[in-house]
Amino acid sequence: MQRLGYTRYVAQGGDIDANVTDELARLAPAGLAGIHLNFLSAFPFEVGAALFGGLLPAGLFKRLVIAALAAHAEKKEPVALDALAALFRRGYFVEMPEHPQTIGYALTDTPVGLAAWMLDHDEDSYEKISRAFLEGNVTGGLTPERVVDNITLHWLTNTAASSARLYWENFRAIFAALAAGKKPANLSVPVAFTVFPSEIFQAPRSWAEKVYPNLIYFNEAEKGGHFAAWEEPEIFARELRAAFSSLR
């Protein structure tokens, strides 16, 4: 950023970019004033235990500790935890962390297959994209042309397999951290968070506060889903201005 002439800046991320933005904030490079997220990619330790604890090879004592943590998470936020667990049971979330090359070879063989795989992401965005193509009923910037542009970008750059491998790599890092009882590096940079109502799961404020102790802004937007910047650009821009207003 300094090479571009910026000495002070902020960062924003949703979907996989939420992971990138989270990691950037933990590295805390000079000039980073704060971050905004619209998807929670880092979870309290007990939530991670509830999601992945049963997959870890461990002794009896460690399993008992994981079970206790998981039970606590289920009791505190059962609706959010159920929705998040359902996300990890979706087809692409099962296939790509396990066999990224298998699906990767198939996706690089046919653009129709690639399009079908990318469009079947979540129920809300699938419905919005279907309406745009079949009825001409466009949600914000989620136009047929831009959807095709996004798919074409992956096709022309031949990056379907590497995109799938990202899940494989991330999941192994998560399992290794849980098995070692290792928590993420501290994050002191100011964090802002917006929940969109049609997001895959509604991140509770309690989770965001636990993961990000320096949470300076938390809001629930009136509409928008997983691809909020694409779907509702005006609402998204308004959220960014509100989130970073105290950092100006």
C-alpha cells in the first residue's frame, strides 16, 4: 500500500476474503487502521470444537474437554451453530476439502460443469441468479453478464483446481490448530462487522466479540446475502462508511 502512496488504509472482506482480511489484521502491517467483515471466518474455540472436534484423533481427556466446549457452544447459540454446521455439510464444502484435485480436473474440462458448480453455492444467491437469467429480475449488480464474467475469469485462468485446493489447505490448518489447542494470533486492529439477513448463517454478536475483542461496530443490515457487495452495493457502501467513521 505504501508503494501505491497510501500511508493509512482499511481493508474489507467477505466469503474467502474474510479469511484474507482477518489474517492481514493479525499481521497488522504499518498503516492498517482497521478492517470490516461481512462473513465470520474465525470462530470462538468452543465453536470450532463443536464443528470439528469429533474428527480429531485425541486421548480420552482431550475428547472430554472438546465435548464440554462443544456442549457449551450448542447451548449458547444453537440456531447459529446449526446453520454453520449445515454449511459444512454442503456438497462443495465436503468435496473440496477432501478431494480438490478430483473435482478440479472435472471443472477444468467443461465450462458448463464449472458454471453449474459455481452457481450452486447457496440457496439465496442461487435463487437471485436464477431470477436474473430466467425473468430479468436483477438484484443489485448481480446481472447475468457479471455472473458470466465471474465464471469466465475462472475458466480463462484455469484456476478451478487451485480454488478447490484452498479449501483443502485451510481445513488442514484448522485441524492442526485444534489438535494442538492453538489459538490464532492476537488481533488488536479495530474490527467492524455487518450481518446481512440472507447470509448463509447469521453470525451472533457474541461470537464476533469473542473472536475480535476490539470490535468497534456491529450492525444487522436490512437486506442482502452472501454476495452483499454485489447484490446491494448502496447498502454495502453505507455500512463501510458507518463502520469506519470513527477511524477517520
